[in-house]
Amino acid sequence: MIPFNKPYMTGDELYYIKDAVSRGKISGNGYYTQKCHSFFKEKIGFRNCLLTSSCTDALEMAAILLNIQPEDEVIIPSYTFVSTANAFALRGAKIIFADSYENNPNIDANTLAKLITKKTKAIVVVHYGGVACDMDTIMAVANQNNIYVVEDAAQAIDSFYKDKSLGSIGHLAAFSFHETKNIISGEGGMLVINDEKFDKRAEIIWEKGTNRSAFFRGEVDKYSWVDIGSSFLPSDVTAAFLFAQLENLNKIQKRRIEIWNRYYENLKEFEGKFRLPFIPEYATVNGHLFYMICNSENERDSLMSYLNTNNVFAVFHYVSLHKSKFYLKENLLKKLSNCENFSDSLVRLPLFYELEIKDQLRIIELIKDFYVK
């Protein structure tokens, strides 16, 4: 069976983990945490960042930083993972779901203005598959209405909007280093802070609502409980694993993008029988995932079954959140036809660093066979 995903190890993870242990401090905010922070600031250009135990944690920190209150409204794409909405629902926000574009799963920026009310506090955008949302339009709408923008960049490491790194444009951003992502630490995430007014409070929230980090820097003579927060920071063991991955970012990205391009180039002659990913001119490809859009749910399920029968594990993706049981407990069903189409018709193909060319070409031939039989 060709798996959908296989975590890639660079070879240095255990070496750095051993080194982290030998340093005698494996709790959060240690030597390797600081090395990861420096990497993202110096190599990627993020203004400020904090590693977290997950992307979900980073999103929950964002919701606290924005002081989301009950009855505040937060606009979120329906076609996303539940964490995007959950982080803000936990603070009591009313979630306003937006549709995708017809030709790609990202939030339709042209629909945002009509969703904004006096209660709107934030817009959360998801760069699906690492492909950028229309950030100029989104930021313009947000600035005109004095509301915040959070980038859910879980899938968007090393991807760009025009010449800007994804995660560096909104007021805040969240990344994932889950084992299914390009750069991994098993579980893990990061909050990026692009507005300096959030710097001090973000660190306090990160450290359980205390000024502990300031204490260890010698800025205060003792630390205490000064705000709400939680234990959002990961172990330095996790950071050591992540740093080994970050050192190999260019190598990993080169390989994943080659795999993405091989799928696209070999399947584009069949476009018309199905749809391939649409990449806007302002966006780049980071090789996170490769998907096809089938013509119906039945066709999608039949294709996945055919691939599975031939030892290829392909999977669908999100079920639209506006149709979830939890949301419908207190909200009426609304029609968001584009994201519903992606929920019903999108299939993701295996894409991981060690996917061999011969196996990828076999997957491609199986897809072609399915559509000509």
C-alpha cells in the first residue's frame, strides 16, 4: 500500500534531542526553542513568534490576544479544520461562515464585506494547501472596518503572497508542525505576531498567564499571575526535533514541490474529466498537498475505492463546518455551495518526501485508467 503520508526524518532529530536532554532543561522555552525562534525571524523574516504545542494552541492564543468576547462575530471559511472555528468559539464568539471561491477552496474575499456587521471582531483566513488567499483584498476590507485578520497558515510554511511570506501579513498567524505537514515535530505549532502591541501579552499568555519569561530575563524580581493564559509552550525536546527539520527546509521543499509538479504536469492533459488545483497569479506552491476535484461525490468515492483496491491510499478532506452537528445545534443551515462542492468532490493524493517516482507514476497511471475505462 502506498500511504497517503509518511513523516520524513532528516537524520539529525535524535542527535538534537539527545543534546537537548544533555543540557539539563527539556521543559519549554529552552535552548532549541530559542534556536527555532531565531530561525523563523532571521531566515523567514517573521517579526516575532512563539512556538506552541499545536496550531490549535496558536489559534487559541490569537483568540485570547484579540480579546474575543461572547457575541463577538468572527468570520471564518466553512471549508477548514475544526480548530479554526473552535479556537474562537471557545471564547464565546459567534462564528460567521464564509464560502470558498468556485475555482479554489480559499475564502472568497469578495464576499467578506457583506458578512461584516458592527459585531465583527476578526476575519480568519486559511491558506488551503499552502496557496495564498487574496490578502490585499482581505486586509483592505479589514482595515476599512477596523477589524483584525488572523492567518491560519497551518499548511503554508515557505509559501508566499506576491513577495510576502504567508503568516507575515495579518495581525497574527498560526502554523502547524503536525506530522502531516511539510516541516514536522510530531505535534507542534507556532504563533506569529505581526503587530507589536501584542508582543508582551502574547508571552504572558504563552507562559500560563505569568510574567515568568520576563523574570528569567531579569526584567522583574519575581514572577506572578498577571493575566489569563495556559501552558501553550512545547517541550524543548519537541523544539529540538523541529530544529533538525528547519535546517533541512530547502531540501524538503525542493523535493515536495517536484512531486507536486510531477502530478500536475502528468495529469493536466486529463483536465476536463476532473479539475486540478487553481493557483492564482499572486500565490506560490509549497508542495503541501495535491488534490483533484471530481465531478460528483459518487465519482470521488469510486476513484478513492479504485485507488485503494490498487494499493494506493487517497483521502478526501474537510466536511464543511456550517453543516456540522455542533454548529446546527444553535444555527440554521445556510447554503455555501462552493465549499460544499469541495467537501463532496475533492480527493487528495499521496504526497510525502520519500514518495518514489515509480510509485507516483503508478498513481498517475491508475487515475488515467480510471477515467478512460
